[in-house]
Amino acid sequence: MGSLNQFIILERADEEIRHKYHATILSNVKITISKENYLKAIAEAESEGETVIAATLARWLNVSAPAVAMAIRRLKRDGLIQVAAQGEITLTRAGRDIATRLLNRHHLIERMLTEIFGMEWYKVHDEAEQLEHAVSEDFERHLVERLGTGQACPHGNLVGLDRPEDRRQKGLIPLAEAPGGTSATVVSVFERDRQLLEYLDTLGVRPGARFGVMNQNYDQTLTLKINGRDVPLGRTAAEKVWVRMADPSARM
């Protein structure tokens, strides 16, 4: 029993040391908007199941390879990321703390725009990208008091454990995998493609929408039954939509 207590004390001491170490990193490092964007992009790419390398960030942020290389050097120097020998980039605890804080703020702003100001769900991501860096801690605190925390954003996405494998563990699948003759409810949609969001909205495919999956067609499209009409949807778009299937007894 004594050895167990000693182990627990050592674990707590080690955790306290790690906490102080990360707090020291954050207090000594200047966190710029550019650094925040890179850290958030790493977290978001991970949430989509991607292995993050330099090319991932160049594509995700639409920046040049030299710009990414410079950013990686700075983030690694500041103790915010780790870079494996094969080039895979992961967040340190300090880096993830910053990314998570920014993602929470981003989601709060998206919810503010839809729930308070009534903005269309497919527009709010781009607006939040601009506003998330300008919001003060005091304003963010008022948003938390008004809206609460832990809820999904207007696109159905969550901060934290929301990778493809996490979604599957919750019983969700990409719409592209839904068999014909079933019903499904949209849970979340990839939010970083404004054209995709607007297109899905015109079809009636949005979080909370329920529809029939009539057929998986030979030409890699699905035929959906939405509001009484047949709607074709390509596989590329369907892969970006996560759904929960209805009970098998509700098969169409």
C-alpha cells in the first residue's frame, strides 16, 4: 500500500512539473495570429483523420511551401509542435492547449452568429475565421455565459475527440457509405469548404436533416429522397457528410 501511495505522489508531482513547464513555455513565447492559425490547422487536419506533414499545412492554409517550412521551424523552436523523422507533425501539450482554446472560441463565434444573429449556417465559418483573433477574453467569457460550452457548432462538429474513428465509435458513418433503402440523419458536415456547404444547403442536406437513401448508383452517386423529391449527390460530397442511420425497422 505504501508503494502505491508513493507512486501516486510521484505521478502528481510529475504532472505538476509538466504543468509548470508548459505554463512557462506559454508565458515566454509570443503567440501571433499566424502561429494560432498553424496550430489550429494541425488540430483540424487531425480531426479529419489526416497525417499532418508540411504539405498538409500548405494545402490546408493555402500558403507556400517555404512559408510552411519557416512556420514549422518557429513552432518547433517555441515547443509548440514536434516533428518526427519522417516529417509527421504533432502538437505538444502547450500547442494543443492553444489550438483547443482557439477552436472553442471559433465554435462560440459560429454559434453566436447563428443563434443570436440568425446568420445562415453555411456562412458562419468564414466569419468566425476573421473574428476569432479579435475577441477579447472578457467577451469570450460573456459568450460562454450566454451559450454554454460543449455543444456542437452549427456544422455539427465538436472540439477535441472528433476524429473519424471517434465518430464511428459513436455510431456515425459517412453518407457515402449509407446503403440504399435506408434513412439517415445528418450529424455533421465538413465546414472548411464554403461552396460545398452552400451546395448542400440548396439540397436540404444540413445538420439535423433526415432523408431517405434510395440508391447507391453505378456512377458513384447516391439518390436521396429529400422533402418528397429525388436528389442526386456525388460521392465526393457525400464523403464530407457524417450521418446516423435510422433503426433498421425504419428501412424504406
